[in-house]
Amino acid sequence: MFANLKDQRQKTKDKSPIAEKGFTLIELSIVIVIIGLIVAGVVGGQALVRQSKIRAIISEYKEVKIAMNTFKLEYNAIPGDFNRAAAYGIGTSGNGDKRIINGATEALYFWNHLTNANLYPGSYDGTTSITLGVSVPASNFGNNVVMHVGLVQEGGPGGNNMQLSTNDLFGEINDTNLLTFGKPNNGISGTVGTSFLKVSEAHGIDNKVDDGIADSGLMYSANDGDTNNDGNRCVDNNVTSNGGASYDFDETGETCRIFFNIYK
């Protein structure tokens, strides 16, 4: 009797619809395809976000140039350098020599004059040393990238001098005001000397707004000001009086910072 009951339970178990079975090759293939699509979507989305940030740089350069030109039409002066800014109630006056000198004075007045004249969004105090969101604007690129301005001038490092790295940037743009995009050396403050773009990205911007050449025209690219000697570089030679610079396409890291000639 007990033997018959055992046989019946075994037969019932064998007929159970929930008997264990493995995945078929077709089912595994479908799962792998789905995972691949998800990964591709995430990677593709990240690439789109990055491209959006890069396009923001181009838009910001154009916005700053428009604001500067509008200021010049209204006040017959350059923001930051305007020697009657205090009289007009838009900030501390510069010296009026048409050169945005000293990264800690007129270069900071630049943003203060523009915003006080309601020609550029935000509010910048014009006095604090280069600090993201306080004295200089943050770029929509994010990641602590800021915009700053300054005069390119032949000579050694100093307050009246904007540099690409350890070498001065001069030659065809000596005594020219530039708009630069980069990271402050101390995170959110300090000299704007830290790179943030890949070589391919800097070259892409250069092709869109200029001639695609690192050391000529409207836009210039440069190596990281802090790590120029670590072997990682954006260009094979910083722009100096002795020769040009070409994009180093073998480099894959974020080794570039960029400059725009806002007089052109």
C-alpha cells in the first residue's frame, strides 16, 4: 500500500508544470541583445550630453562677444578697461588703454561691468580673486570650467600676462584680449590653467568656429598649465615666438584648454 502511494506521488511530481528547466539558446540570445541595447543607449546618451556641453562653449563665446560689442557701442569703451565705469555706476574704473590687463583687476572688472550694465546674465563682484560664480562665470560645460579674459602680452609671467602654459602666447596676437575657457588651478579658484577638453573636442570646436589650426586665427588651443611636463599634451608645441603648434591627436586624455580672440 505504501509503495503504491510513493509511486503515485512520483508520477504527480514528474507531471508538474513547474518542473525545473534551463534557458534555451534563443532566450539567452534575447537577453544578451536587450542588455546590449541598454548599454548602447547609456553610452549614446552620455555622448549626446558631452556634445551638448561642447556646443554650449561655442554659444557662450558668441554671447560674450555680442555683450562686449554692445558695451562698446553704448559706452565707447571696453568692459573692464572702461575708465569712466564708476561715473556711470557700473563698477570700478579701468585705465582706458583698451587692454584688459591684470587678471586680478581689469579682467574681473570685465564681468562686473557687463552684468552691471545688464548686458550679460549673472552678478560678479569684480573684486574677489578668480573664483567660479563669484568673480567669473561658470561655463555651461560644467565640471568647474570657467570663462575668463585677459591680455596676451610678450614677456615673462605676471599679472599683466595671459599664458598658455609655461610659455607665453604671443606672436600674431601679442597685445590682444582673449576669452579663455579652462578650470581654475585650485578647483574653483585660482589661475585658469587646467585643461578639460580632449584633443578631438578642441579640434572640433576649432573647425566649427575657425580654421582647425591650434595656433592661428580666431581660436587657440593649449596644454594644461599645471601638468605641461607630464607627457600629456593637447598640442605638440605651445605657441611661442619661435614656431607653431599642432594638435597632438595621439593624446586621448582631457589635455586641452582653449582661447578665443574677442577682437575678431
